[in-house]
Amino acid sequence: MKTTIFALALAGFLTSTALAQSVGEKTGVNSALGITPKTEDFIKEAATSDMLEIEAAKIAQQKGNPDEKKFAEQMITDHTKTSSELKGMVPAEMTSAIPTSLDDSSQKKLDKLRSAEPKDFAGDYDPMQVSAHKDAVSLFERYAKGGDNAKLKDWAGKTLPALQHHLQMAEQMNDNRKKD
């Protein structure tokens, strides 16, 4: 009886682990469990993140305060660079993993920024940047540690310090907004 219960519990654990690994990056489950993203998921999420950062930064250049405009300028420069680098490293058989447009969730975030009044913009943009960069740091850390494409794994590790710096900048910008 004990053996049967143990076997069922083990089977349940293995099944839930396998299911968790097949869940897309967007759910956050892989991040919470520290699971290395599949190469296709990494490519898709990294490219989507770059597109979102660039488009959000363009809006910030119009509506943001001086700190946000300065931050946005760096986001456009850095994320345009990483986007170009990523596209140049994607294996030919995985080019379909590179999205050509934003997903619904990212598009809704941009729509919210576009519709924000300038006086309310910082309250939407600043926390969004903290959240987006936490997600990016997690994605790149996990792929740099366990990714299965050596070239992308190395690139993720080399790109990570810049993303960590972006996160620090976003946190500082968000903290400054809260003080005002």
C-alpha cells in the first residue's frame, strides 16, 4: 500500500513537473520554478521584450518627465542593439520564433501608455519598466545558466549585466516618482 501511494505521488510530481516545463514563459510559472526556457521561448520573449521596450520608450519621449526621457533614450539605443544582435544569432530553423508584432498583453500595455495623460504617465510607465526588466533579467539569467544553444546562451550571459543595470535605473526612477 505504501509503495502504491509513493508511486502515485511520484507520478503526480513528475507529471506536474513535465507540465510546468511545457507551460509558456508568459505565465510566469517557468520563472517562478527557475526552469530554463526552451530556445524558441527565449527567442520569442527576448524579441517581444525588445519591441515593447522600444515602443514604450518612444511614448515616454513624448509624455515623460526629463528622467523618463533620458531613460527612454537609453532603452531605444540598447534594445535596438540587442534586437539586432538576437536576429543575427537565431538559427535558420528558428527564425519563425521571432515575432513580427507584439502579443496582446504587450499591446495592451502600450495602449495604456498612449492613452495616459502626461500627468499620470509616470505612474504607468515607471512601474511597468521595473516589472518588464525583472522579467527580462529572469529570462536571461535562466537561459544563460541552462540554455541549449551555446551561441544564444553566451549572448544571454553577456547581455545580462546591461539588463540588470536597466532594472536598477528603472527602480531608481520609480522610487523617485514615489517621493515626489
